Amino acid sequence: MKAIRGVLFPSGFSRISILLGGQNPDYMLHGTGVKPGSDPKRPLSGDGFTVAPEDAARFLSCYCSGHCPEDATNNTCDTNGQCFAIIEEDEHGEAILTSGCMKYEGSHFQCKDSPNAQTRRTIECCSTDFCNRDLQPTLPPPIPGKPQLWNAHLLAFLISVMVCCFTLVAITVVCYYRYKLQTGRRRYQRDLEQDEAFIPAGESLKDLISQSSTGSGSGLPLLVQRTIAKQIQMVRQIGKGRYGEVWLGRWRGEKVAVKVFFTREEASWFRETEIYQTVLMRHENILGFIAADIKGTGAFTQLFLITDYHENGSLYDYLKYTTLDTQALLRLAYSAACGLCHLHTEIYGTQGKPAIAHRDLKSKNILIKKNGTCCIADLGLAVKYNSDTNEVDVPLSTRMGTRRYMPPEVLDETLNKNQFQAYIMADIYSYGLIVWEMARRCVTGGIVEEYQLPYWDMVPSEPSYEDMREVVCVKGMRPVVSNRWNSDECLRAMLKLMSECWAHNPASRLTALRVKKTLAKMVESQDIKI
């Protein structure tokens, strides 16, 4: 009979463990752990047979909490099996520790617990009186369960809703922008048709400018400028700088240069437009201003400055690929001096012109016209001075001049910003360096140097303030001059001129008018037509 019980006992409990998913029947975890209707004094085997008294373990007294039988007193229960403590996780995820008595029948299997349990729990058993009071079981690590079907459906539903909403928003945005674009095009076309009335067909830019020059001399009326800006056709990009881009454009078949400023350079655009529209500003050796306008396309804003187009490009580009003879050198130097002199000169009267200093004069800001003369461009940093108010009007732009062309007083920060004459003398220093660039490309005796920027052999390609200050202020150096210049009368005179322009002391430098007169005599002596 014992052999039979030994076979049936484990098999019966294995089946119970599987069916119950590892959950202990309550009658096994309460009081003496007896099955309802059985004799508590005789424990049962796994198949329901009564175990012989000599096979049963002795009775223990255990601490109970949460699993106490009805007859328990002072949280104490008695069992012929073992004492246990169990920790379980409830439906809210909280850990609950309980303890009690486990009957002798099946205690061996129940104390091992089942790994297939649906809930997280741990049970520990012991076999001495009140031993379970000291048991501290811990929960096993969470086992990732399979996602429930309703979670998958909910996730699919949420994704579908989000996709639909995103699609709806995208369609709405696209339709809105298409509507705005079509409306803008219709308005733009209507404006063009209306603006045609202000500029009759057949009128050229030269005609318009000559008509406006007979008035205040401050340029075309603003309405005409806006009309021209709207009718410009952009052809291709021809340059790019720190301020923006330069494009070749066409207006009624005429070529124009369109300077498109970056939005962050609005202060520079405003200043240059203001300077160009100064009364009596127009001069043959200053870049011809045509129009300025702000064009908003909805997504961003474009700042346009429209000027004459000169296909030879800047003096910097021109000298890199072109050599000069004596007459070409004088023509360039003299025309640049004439433009600078006009800027620096104040014209008095009711419709007078203030004195203007460039502040960023360099070979890249001087353009070459078809007749081989220069015109000064890029007036975004220019300073104005009116003698009536004795006021120096300095732009608010954060841009600074080009370090390579800065005079000693700017590099060592000794320039008096309240004295307009200081800005004038700074321009003269920069002009002296530009003349040096021209003179290097003048052929004498079949010899000519390749084009280089000033101080090319003394500082890096992008010099810092410290680099330029060390060379110009501390060491007092100036660009190297070739020995051949002393053997040519014209170059010798130009060397003397540039040396007086780049003198360390601003008060010792020539004025623009003095430079212009000196060069005029040289031009006249060689019978050069300008």
C-alpha cells in the first residue's frame, strides 16, 4: 500500500499544479491544512487515502497572518506539515506577505512552488515551531508576458488615428500654401500691369536716371524703384560674400547687377541704400545705383539692391588676369581717386551733399568699367558727416572693415570715432595699398610681378587682428616694393604717392583731393584720355 501511495502521491500533485497554474488550494494553506470533510487527525495522501499516523510528521505551532484558520488564537495555528511564508503581487502590483500552516499532504511540492504561476509570488517553508516568523521571501523578477489582444487592437487604432490626423494636417497645409501662391501670383501680375503705367514702354534705365538727376539728384522715385525690382529677371549668380550674393539680372533686356542681402544683414542693406540715395551722390566713379526693394515671398524676405552691371568684375579679379601698361595704371589710380574724392567732399547748399567715408575700401569693392576706369562700390559701412550739425553718422551694422586693409590707428584702437577726419584718413591708407596692388601688375622693361594681396608674404591668408597689429603697428612694416620700380619714372612717382598715403601718422597722409590733383598732372603729362 505504501508503494502505491508513493506512486500516486507525486503524480496527483503534478496534475493539481498544472490545473491550478501553481496556485495553492486554500485548504492546504489554512490551519491544520485538512481537506474539508476529512479527519484532521489523519493526514491524506495525494490520491485521497488516509496516511498512517506513523507516516505523518509531528504537529507544529506556526505563526499565521492572512492564512489563519477559524480556531486560531493569537495568530497561531497547528499543523502536521510545515510552516510557510508567502509573498505575492496583487492586481495593483503591490507585494503582500502572509504566513500560516501547511498540511503534511503535498507540502514537499507546494514548498517548491510552480514556475508556471500566473502571478508573481515566492513561498518558503520551515519545520520548527514559529520558524516562519523569521522568513522573508522576495518576489521573483517580473517575467515579460505576451501582450494581450486588446492592447494590440488599441495600438493599431491609435496609430490609424494619428496617421489620419497627420495626413489631414498635411493636406490642409499644402492646400493653404497653394492657395497663397496662386493668390500671390495673381496679385503680383496685377501689380506689374498697374506699375507699367509708371514706366512707359521704350524707356531705358539711362533715360530714367537722367530724368531723375535733373531733380533732387537722389535717385529714382521709390515707386519706380519698386516697379523695376519687381520686373527684374534673375539670370545667374556671379558672386558671393559675407553680406549675401550678387546676381546678373535683366530689366527689359538691359543687364543689371542684383545684390541680394542675407536677412541678418538688413542694417547693411538699409545703410547702403541710404547712402546711394543721398542727394548729389551720383558720380561716374561711384557704382551707379538703380533701385532697392524688399521682396517678401511669404516664407522669407529678400533684400534687393540693384546697380549697374560691369562685366569686368572687381579690381581684384581684373588684376589677377590682366597686366597693365603705364597709361592703364594711371587711368585706374586716377579714376579711383576721383571717386574717393567725391565721397569725401561735402557739397554745401540747400540740396547739398554730406561728406562720406567708405570704411571698407579694398580691391574687391572697386569695379572695373568697360573704358578701363574704376567705380567704388559696397557702401554698407559708410560714415556720413554734416558740418552744419558737426555730427558723425556711424551705421548700426555689426560688420567691420577688412583687417588686411585696416590702418594702424584702427588696429591699435587709437582712432578717434568722434572725428570724421579720422575716417577720411583711414580710407587714404587703404587707397595706398590698392595702388600698390595696381603697380605690381604694371609691366616695365618686360618685367611684371604676379598679383598678390597686400602683406601676402607677412600674414596668413585670413589674418587676425593680432597678426595685422604685429606687422603694421609693432614692426611698422608695409608691402614690399620691387627694385624695378625705382628705374621707371611713373612707378617711382606712384611709389612716392602710396608711401605718403600709408604713413603711420594719419596727419601725415595725403587727402583724396591732393591725390587726385597729383595723379591728374601725371595723366595730363602722358596725354591720357579718361
